[in-house]
Amino acid sequence: VAALLAGLGMTFGIAPREVTQGNVQRIFYLHVPSVLTAYLAFSIVFVTSLGYLVTRNLAWDRWAGGAAEIGTIFTALTVISGAIWGKPTWGTWWTWDARLTSTAILFTTYLGYLLLRAVVEERERRARLAAVLGIIAALNMPIVHFSVLWWRALHQPPTLLTPAPAAVSGVITLVFAVNFVAFALLFVYLLAKRVRISRLADELLPG
Amino acid sequence: MKDNWGFVFAAYGFAVIVLGGYWRRLMRLERELQKASRRPRSGRRP
């Protein structure tokens, strides 16, 4: 909570007003940490899905299910905050640009993953099918990230996580970093809680 | 360019509602499961 409040305080108190976009650029401090947290979540789904297929230990599956659920929420935040940012800067809420389309595919794939988990009742079968889908779905992440470099897109190229040094000021990078750490901590907290709930549910309703 | 504060607050407000709602849902689920796990199982009744 302290990290989130610090992030919010810095977003509205310390981050400068951007020269070309004005204050609407402050959505950046929500939009980019959201998508990076989603990447983190789906990377965990990938690793834990592999872990389940190798060991057949359901603890891996609980981590995968929890990370996918929270990652999907952060992807929804990315899409919605991007649409809200797009309207005043691009003049449209949505366009079928490579980055937006690949992110929408990422979102619907993990919605499908969660749907699969909801409809398959047999515990081992659910874990096995979800693990396979969790591995396949993660392959879309590099496509989302590099889509703006591979195809001509309305969405700007990556500001951070690029081979070249970031072309943004130190204050903006600092505020972004604080917000990303806050989001990552929130993700860890929510994931720990989600896994604990899944373990309790498995103990109460085995099979 | 105009500041468009309305868009900024809409984005942050949406995030607070979604994350807060999810957190509340987890808390409720956890409470219900803890309550259920403390309840004696029907098969164990004397």
C-alpha cells in the first residue's frame, strides 16, 4: 500500500507535465507498469506450467492459475488505460494496430485459459490442459512487445526495455520505476493470497 | 495540447475499482474457505 501511494504521489506530484501531450501523459505511469506486470505474471504461468508438466505436482498448477488470473486483470488494465490514453492523443479509443491487436489476442487467450480452468472439473486433467495452454499462450508475449518494431504501427515503439538507451528524462524513469515496483509488489501480494485460496479449496474439495 | 485531466482520472479510477474489487473478492473467498475448513465434515459426525 505504501509503495502504491508513493507511486501515485510521485505520478501526480513529482512527474513533470509532458511537453507535447500535457498531463494526459501521466497515464503512462499506469499503462506501462500494468503491461510489464502482466508480462511478469504470464512468464510465471509459463515457468510453473512447465514445472507442472515435469513434476505433476499440483502446487505448480496453483501458482500458474493464480498468476494467469492476475495477469489477465493487469492486461485488461493495460488495454483500458491505453484506450483512455488513445482517445485524446490519437483521436480514437481503438485501432487495429499491431500492438493493440496482439495485446487483445493476449488478453483473449488468457481469458480462454481461465475459462478452460473453470469448465474442466477433474483436477489432474484441468492442470494438464491448462499447463499446455499456459506454455503456448506465453509465446505471444514477444510478439506483443516487438510488434511495434516488426510492423508499421500507430502505437509508439517501446520507451523502455529497448536495446538503445531510454530517451526519457531521469525523473520520468524514476517515477515509472517506483510505480513498476509498486505494481510488482501488489502482484506478489495478490498472487500469494490467490495461491493460498486455491490450496484451501483443494484441501476442501480434493479431486 | 489540452491537459485532459478527465481522461487521467478515468484511467486511474478504473484501475482502483478493478484492483480494489479483485482484492475484496479474494478476501471474501479466503474468509469463506477458512470458515468452511473449520466446520466439521458431515462424515465425521457421531
